[in-house]
Amino acid sequence: MPAKKRSSKGDTARREPALNRASANTSSLNGTRRESEGARGRAVSQAVALSIVDYSLMLSLVFGGCCANVLSYEQLLKMDPHIGTTLTFSQMLFITVQSLPSFLAHTKGSLVPRLKPRNVPLRDWALQVLVLTSGSLLNNWVFAYSVPLTVQIVFRSAGLAVSMLLGYVLLKKRYSLTQVASVAFVSAGVVLATLSRPSAPKSTGELPDVRRYSIGVFMLTVSLLLTGILGVLQERTYTRYGPHWKEGVFYTHCLSLPIFLFFIPDLKRGFGGLADPTTLSARSLERFGVLAPALPYAILGANMLTQLACVSGVNQLTSRVSSVSTNLVLTTRKALSLCLSVWWFGNGWNAQLGAGAGMVFLGSLLYTFASARRPGPKGGLGGKARVKAA
């Protein structure tokens, strides 16, 4: 018995260090786990904070940049309704110059940089250049034909109908009954808003001429069709060569510049109009004094910079979120631009225009949710598309 007791005590003595080591290992492991969980928590918090900053910046660019772009655009057209060609040329030139550094390559032994190799042949951009330039010119000419910007904003939202028609005929896409009904609702709203022919701003008290207004609506229709065709051409190009949308933006704008050689008289007239002090209001002349002649050029510069901010924000948004979320944001942005145009410039407004605009925005939202339930090439209009302007 005493020998057995001594043996039991010896076993206990031998076990105690092992138990102490196991306890120490467990404590160390728990500490490591807590540190790891703490590090993960900090990493998640940092990621969430960065995401909030990123999305806040993107939404600021979309809402701030795009809405400010609409206001500066309308201000320029109110100063000179015939500045459309000059405005289009300035936008094309600005985007070309801003994009050029990304497509230059410096080779050894040469001081002159060269263009980087293209991913898409020039011949594939040629037709897009003609379509883009024609559509942009028509968009900027419309204001000279007594079509208020409020109607233009609503009318351009009918791009869904054109995209669906071209997608069905050319790309063999198929759409659900809900999508078709939504687009029909949008189209009815556009017709209602267009036929409203809202009164002119209170400052003029003039009613738009019916014939000029009809020509302006026809130009808007052609521009809308060209925008849809451009979307189909871009989709085919990107499907064949990959989504090289930055290259497309650069070359379509760069190659469009020679076209303006045929519009040199209009360009001279447009830039001359910017220098004409009679385009400024008496209040602006009094407020800015000797700096007043530079005001139109400042507004033109603001228009180009805000367009860059708008496009950048929309492109970032489409790369981060689903096309459904993008369409929701852009639809909201258009509604806000419409309200700002009415409030800031006192543009004509009536119940018929309001009802038409409401139908357009509601139909766009319905189409967005219908597309979310039926994703893919059968139910969409090309998925996430990079846009020039929103």
C-alpha cells in the first residue's frame, strides 16, 4: 500500500507540469485568436469606412457633377441658343485632350511619344464617330428650336424604347411582358410630355412657334435613334474585342474633330457670341464688372469639367454596383435635374408635363426591377454599359 501511494503521488507530480503547459498553450491560443479576431474586426471596419468614402465620392460625382453640368449647359444655351456647334466641339476637344496621356507611349531613343497599340481597329470606330458626332450636334442644336430643357430631359429618357426595339431587331434579344409594358408606359409619358408644349419662362412671356417646336422634336427623335444605334455598335465591338471602353471614348472623340472643319463659320460665330457682352444680363454686368466678359468662358469651362466629373462618377458606379442600382441612381438624378431646371431657370411647367415626366420615371423604375428578375442577354439592354454622359 505505501508503495502504491508513492506511485500515485509520483504520477500526479509528473502530470502537473504537463497540465500547466497545456493550460499555458490554451491561454496563448485564446490570446492569438482574440488578436486575430481584433485584427479582422479592424480590417472590416477600415474596409467599411473606405467603402463609405468611395460610394460617397461616386454619388457626389453623379449627382453633383451631372446636375451642375445640366445647369451650366442650360445657362450657355440661354445666353446664345445657337452655340450648339461650338459647345459640341469644345466637349469633343476637351475629352480628347484629357484622355490623350493614357494612350501615349514613350520609346527609348525618341523624344516624340507614340500612340499605344490599339485593341480595336480604326475601321470599327469610324461608323461610331459619325453616329456620335451627329447625335451630339443634334442634341445641342435642339435648344435653338424652342424645345425647353425640361422636355429634352423627359424625351431623352425614352432611350429604353429605342434600345429595346434595336435589341429585338438587330441583336435578337427577347423581353418579358413586364419589360414591354414598362417601356410602353415610358413611351406614353414621353408623348404626353412632348405634346404639353409648356409655356416659355416667365421672363420672356413668349410661346414657342409650333413649326420650330416640331422640327426640334424631330431632331430629338433622330438623336435618340442615333444614341440607340451607337449602343448597338458599341455592344458588338466590345463583344468582339473586349470591353475597351476607354479606348472607344478617346478614338471616337479624337476622330470626330476633323468633321468640325465643315463647321468653321458656326464655330467662329459661337466663340464670337461668347465674347459678346449683350448675351449677359444687366445684373451679371453689374455684379462682375470688368470680369463680366470672362463669365461665358468660365461657364463653358465649368460645363466641360462637370461633364468629366459626371462621366467619371457614372463609370465608377457601373464598375462597383449592379446595373439595377445604376439605373435607379441615374433615374433619380434625371428627376433631380428636371426639378432644378424648373426651379433655377423658372422653366415652363404644367400638369401635363408633370404627368408625362412621372410616367417616364415610374416606367423606368418598373423596367429596372423587371430586368433584375430576368438578368442576362434575354432580358437586358446590354448589361453594364459605360456611358459618355448621363
